[in-house]
Amino acid sequence: MPVDQLVDCDIHNELTPGALHPYLPPRWRAYHETYGGRGDGGAGYPKGAPRAARADAWPPSGLPPGADLEFLREQHLDPYGVRYGVLNCLTTACREQNPGYAAALCRAVNEWQVAEWLEKEPRLRAGIVVPYEDAALAAAEIDRAAAHPGFVQVLLLVRTDEPLGRRRYRPIFEAAVRNGLPVGIHFGGGRGRNPLTASGWPSFYVEDHTAMAQAFQAQVVSLVVEGVFEELPELRVVLIEGGFGWLPSLMWRMDKHWKRLADEVPHLTRPPSAYVREHFWVTTQPVEEPPDPRHLLAVFDNMGGTDRIMFSTDYPHWDFDDPRRALRLKLPPEARAQIFGGNAMALYGLS
Amino acid sequence: MPVDQLVDCDIHNELTPGALHPYLPPRWRAYHETYGGRGDGGAGYPKGAPRAARADAWPPSGLPPGADLEFLREQHLDPYGVRYGVLNCLTTACREQNPGYAAALCRAVNEWQVAEWLEKEPRLRAGIVVPYEDAALAAAEIDRAAAHPGFVQVLLLVRTDEPLGRRRYRPIFEAAVRNGLPVGIHFGGGRGRNPLTASGWPSFYVEDHTAMAQAFQAQVVSLVVEGVFEELPELRVVLIEGGFGWLPSLMWRMDKHWKRLADEVPHLTRPPSAYVREHFWVTTQPVEEPPDPRHLLAVFDNMGGTDRIMFSTDYPHWDFDDPRRALRLKLPPEARAQIFGGNAMALYGLS
């Protein structure tokens, strides 16, 4: 229907990659290339480290970092003499909005882990990926997958829809205990529902990465205060990639509040710190590094020793901790042996 | 219009106070009486401590705790020999949704503080209450109120709509510096927009109270990472009722991330911990109390000394720290004098 003066009220012009390059000042051009947008919810990885990977972790096969078992052996397991490595497969499968789809994806991920990794490499173990926002489906997947001896823990991500101590998640922890598995809680997760801080979304990736430690703190508090460990005294929880320098003062603070507010939580029979000391393990990367390494020894001391600290590298990610250079402080040989192997062997039943 | 069979589809039956009492099992009856509902957003005060007050802080005058200057003198200033006391008036005025109303309320609060408190009692100083979600209005109130010498800081609450380093809040910090005042950030705030944790709302008040420390952590990170102290090198910030046991490991973590991600924040010319050490002060209550008091000395050591630590009681609130019993650890006399007075005198320009 031709008219004299046509008006189209919706036409889209599209930016091509690099189109803005000449129009950005150098500082923000670099930012655009290296960090880029972090989405509505922040907390993504810098664009300049695609797949959050070390630049040298891209295998010659053309597969993405961490996707090539042979290269993993060559670059990581062999040269560092890794006796056992625990795979924590990071995938959005665990938090898809459609629970049935999430469960199907997670089961597929776990079957793929068995076929392509655990059956092919005796040094590897893995965490069971579960659709954790639907605890019943997650528990069913734990009961199914745990039959394979290569699975040594249940894997959750730290940013959940609600704090993990709340009852809706209890079937996950029950299933873990029923199958003799610890529950690992890893850096990451979230699906835009909750901002990363109590004051909303921060501006910078440095903030996202720092704030994740506070997400871990909230989960520790929730699991302890809700009485999960009273209900499930055999439950063991591993905090992965969340640091632990904050753990001592968190225990002090919880104990202080509990002394005065114990009547709110009569289901707790012991000070909160007692549950932390008994039920939590932590991995090292990214270990907080005080200017004076002795201050880290004070943290260990406050945690009641080194028997709950387990070394990790975060391979192949950009913030990898090199086993030869991590934890450069004076530790008794037994403590070093515990941290770099013994504690994990004991927790995960490796030998 | 009478009909044969009238149906009213909306009638309300109302619970009277105590109506549920006989129907609740003892544990939840006690909970109902002492803690009660915490609203959609959690983080309120326990019902069993009305107005969050010490039971003995209700003045014989019938006024609420903290409302009776004469009783404040008798119960607190005189017996403890308080030389100066800084009033931090907690009111929802600062976060009313209507910015004009909020500004009018805050101005009224400040005028009331001058007339009823500062002019009547030479030992008292106060924080300027501001409508901080509208920074332009807040800055105007700072410029107006700062003329009175009794105001020694600007008072914000820690749970803001966005992290305080974001540019929308910058006029507040500029106004504080312009008027030579530190900015105090106090426990509390929030208006239901952001959950208290990165995984949503916790179940228990113990959790709310513990999680507030994480809200403080996020604000420290935001103020440092956004470069507020590069723009305003004279800005001084006081963290009030947020604890500080978490501060050392937060500095370690920020420095570690900054080393690797410095190109994201080229506006920072120094390690994040350097800004913290230079620009932040903390108050003691509720001081985290490690089982071994020497561990608190390690925290002081990690903070670079005791020159930024200022004693506080939180009078008349339920979790009051008694000056005669707080900080029972071996401190050099100079450090004790700093913490219990000298640091505040220097910061607030008291003599």
C-alpha cells in the first residue's frame, strides 16, 4: 500500500564487532576489549580471558581449555605430578530455569563425565552436577550418579536462589549423606534474582570477584544457623574457590550473636564455630595472601589447624595457583603434606 | 437490595494480640513473643527487645530508651565518665521513598538534634542525618547543617540501594569533604530492594545480624574500587557497628585481585589495602571476640595498628558493650588510650 510519506517506526541498526573501536577513548576501548559488559547481573568473567582461561591453556587440538583430556594430562597432571584431581564441571545446567530441562542436562553432564573423563583417566575424580534449585530432582540425580566410584562429591554453586540452609534444599544434603559424599560449594552461580551485595550490583569485575567471598560467608551462616548439621551430623561441606581468611572472624561474630540470641535457635546445641570446625573444609585457590605470610599462619591457627585446608589450582582458569609457588610460607612438613594431599585423600576416600 | 442467598466474598477476621498463643507449641510461642515476624525483608530487631533496647534503658519518664537526655546523663554519660558521645540517630527519614519528604524529615531531625541535644549537653556531638538515596538533596542538607559545630560527621546506613562507590552517591562524599566532616556508615538501612545476602533472605535474626558485616565489606570494596579516594583524597569514612575482624582478609583479597586486574581499574594508583588503611576508621561494638584474645591483637596488627579503632557502646541498644568490660585484652596503655578516646578526638576534631 504505497503512500506519499511512508514512516517506518521500527528499524534496527546493528553494531558489528569492533564498530565502536574508533569511537572509544583508549581507557574504555581497553576495558571494552578486556572486560566488556558483564550483563544485567554482573559477575561474569572478563572478556579478555575467554572462558576465564589461562592464555596457554588452549589445547593445540582446537578444543577449548579444559576440554581435551590428553592436553590436561600433558599440561597439568603429568608435569605437576598430580596424584588425584577433582573435576568440578562448571555449567549452567545446574541452574536452568526449567527444572526438568536442568535435570536432564545435569544427568547428561554426569554421564559424559563418566564416559569421557572418569573411565579414561584413573587420576581423575568428579563432582556430581545437580539441578540444585529443585532439590528433589537433585537428590534423585545424586542417588543415581553416586553409584559410580569416580564421583566423590556433590557440586553446588555458591549463589543460590535462597540461602542453602533453608529447608527447600535439605533433600540435597540428605542425599549426599545417604551416599557418603561431601557437598562442594563452588564460586559462581546465580541467575539474576539476587544482587551480589546487600546494596545491589557493583560496577567492576574486581568487585564481583571480591564479593563472592561474602556469598560464601552467608552460606556458612545459613547452613550452621538453620541446624542442618544437627539434622545431618555426618554432613561434610567443602568451600571451593571462596577463600577462607574471613572464616575466623565469621566464627567469632556468629558465636557472639549466638550467646545472646540462643533462644532464637534452640535447635543449635553448640556454639556456631563448633559446627564450622567440624563440618567445613576449604580449598586454597585463590588463597588470600597477606603481605606478611605469618598472618596466614594466624588464620590457620584460628581455624583450629590445617586439617581442613585442601590445595587447589583452579586449572585451566586465568587465576590458576601454581602448586610450586602457592602457599610460600613456613609450614611444618606434616601440615604441608596435609594441605597438599592428605586432607583431600581423607575427605574424599582416596588412597 | 435484599436477596434470598447473600454471599459476601470478602470479610476479614482479625487476629488480636495473643490470639495465637494457645495454638502455638512452646518453641514457636517463645519465638513469636521474642523475635516475631521480621517482615518481607528481614533484618528487623527482635520483638523481645522493643526498640532494640536494653531492658534497663527505659527511662522513668515514660519516654522510650534514648529519648530522655536527663536519663542518658544519669545512666550513661555520668557513671562511665563519657567525655564526648557521638549521637547517631537511627530513623527511617533517611530512606523514605519520597525524596522530598525524606529531605524534609532529615532536616527536621537535624534541627531537633541541635535544639534538644547539642545545645543542651556539651558532651554530645551528632551525625547529620541525610536522605542519602538522593545525593543532591543529601549534599544540600550537609551544607546547611554542617554550620553547627555539634555535627561531627555525615551519617549513612550501610544497606543502600546501590553500592556507595557508585557515582550517584558522589555528591554526598564531596559535601562531606567540603565541610571537613567524615562520613559514618552505620549498621542497618535497606528498603526491601536488595536481599541481605547474595543468595536471598535468611531465615533467622542471628543470620541478619551476622550478614550485616558482609554488607559493610561490599561498601568498603565499592568505595575503594570505584576510586572515590582518588577523587577525594581527604575523605574519611567510619564503619559503625559493622565489626572489623573481616577487614584484614578483605584487604588481602582485594590486593590479590587488583594485582591481576589492575587494568580494569586504572584510576587506582595504589593497592586497595592502602586506601583502606588511609581512609577508614572502625568502631568497636560489636567487637568480634575470639576465644583467645591474642587473635584480636593479630587483627589489629593486620590493620596496621590501633590508630583507626574507636570505642563505642551502642547505648541504649540490647547489644550494648560495657566500657568496663569491652576489649579485655592486654594492650599497651597508649593503644588503649587511642582506642577509648584519642582516635575519636583526632578524627572528629574534639579536644
